Amino acid sequence: MRARFAPSPTGELHLGNARTALLAWLEARAAGGAFVMRVEDLDRGRVRPGYMEQQLSDLRWLGLDWDEGPDVGGPYAPYLQSERIPLYTEALKRLADAGHLYACTCTRRDIALAASAPHAGDEEGPRYSGRCRHRVLTPEEIDPAPGRPAVALRVRVPDEEIRFHDEIAGAQYVRPAELGDFVVRRKDGAPAYQLAVAVDDAAMRITHVLRGADLLGSTVRQLLLYRWLGLTPPLSWAHVPLLLGPDGERLAKRHGAVSLKELRERGVAVEAVVGWLAQSCALAEPGEHLRPAALIERFSLGALPRAPERLETPPF
């Protein structure tokens, strides 16, 4: 059993990130499995120096540890996506050779204008209209000459139903065509999220994926990539309902002190933070102060909430 947590070093970790990390860690430790820390630092425009170190420090303060990661090494290193580019390049070439890719020159404005409400999309943004779908991919587009700008590459998703089981959301029946063709290489030349995650989870032998419910739609996209690349997908998927504030919106700064760094600097007891996070997952009673290790025997996917709940502002 191998689980992972994969933060992006684009800002400070908040309580929602910490909750997901805690649950992924608990799933691994409760099963006696390995816990992997992978840093997803491909978004060049948003990654900032020092954030990775801060995030890892905050997670250790929370009481989490990992068996493999950028600061401890491991058999599937490197654990920074920015150092794994050759793997993604090879995967793109295989997808291109199999005829799954096409170049997309549409701007964000083009896509937004073509999207039809209310089905505007999910975490990938507005649903793509397929405007460039007819294009034949050229060698220059898949491998631009030095100094030449790259173009975005999309996959042609099939019009079929894909089924999978989620340990929290239950049985899923999804038609990828209704989600639209998705990007696997951005126009700045960087590998896109869906491709990098699928390649890395397979390469790192990840068997169990636990992440936020906002990424449920990513699963079917990644299952397609696993199939086309001949990779073994994880055995288990679990998408945890998001942490919401009293107003029903995702927990954010306006709801109070939600940054782990801020809580540390204010001297908030880590046991209080872990206890509150565990309470939000039905793993602890209100007011309990705990360390993560105390929750291992309590952990069960069946105990976790099946729908997002409005929670009171953290009492820190």
C-alpha cells in the first residue's frame, strides 16, 4: 500500500490542505503502508522560492512524516516534478504517436466565450468546444525547435462511458466527452496537471489516492491516460468533501486564521489544530486535543463525511 500527498509550492498551506494531508497520512499509516511526499512545482508562474521548505516544515510541525520525498529521497526519486520533465516528454511522444493529441491555439477568452452555461466545466475550467480538434499534429508542434514557442496540446477524449468506484463518492459513471478535451501540455511548454499526476503516480507505484472532492473529475481523465500509456492506475480512489466555512464557501482567509504558518507563529497548540481537523472528519469529538498518531486506530474511510459540511470558524 502506497499513498501520497502532493502539494504545490505556490503559497502557505491552509487548514484545507492540512486536512487532506492528515487523512492521506492516516490512510497509509493505518494500513501499515508507505507515505510519499511529492512536490508539484510545474506552474512556473505561481511557484515561489521558499514555499516548499515552509510547507514541509509546517507538515512536520503538524506531526506528519513521510517515507519518501524531496528532503529524504527514496527509490522513485526525484520527488519534484520540475526534475521529472523527461518522463512527461516521453509520455507526450507516446500519446502523439498513438494519435491522441492535437495542437490547440485557442486563448482563454476563446474558450470562455464558447463555453455554454451552466455546464461551464470543473477544475479544468470551462468545457472546451473542440474548435481545434480537427487539426493534425505536426512534428514541430510536438517538439518545437529551440527558441520557438510551444503550443498547447490537448487529448481527444472518446465518447464512451467510463466507470470507477470512489471510496467516498461511490460508483461513478462518466462520459469524458461531456467534460471536453483536456490539456496535457500548456502553451508555455510545461506538462499539465493531468499528465504529470498520472505519469508520477504510476512511476511511484501509488496504490491509494486520497484528495479533495474538487478533483473527482480528474480521475476519469487520468484513467484515460493510464489506459493510453499502458500504465497501472491506483487501486483505490477517495475524494474527501471540501472544508467549508460558515457561509458555505471553501475555507479561506476571510474565515479567520487558516494558514499553518500563521497558527505556528501565534503559538497555537498543534494538538488543538489536529483535534479540530479530526472533528471535521468525524474522527474526534469537539474539543479533543490530539496528535496525528492518536488517530491511526480511529481512522476509517467509512467514518469520513460523504458531503461537505459548513463548519464553524476555527477557534484558534
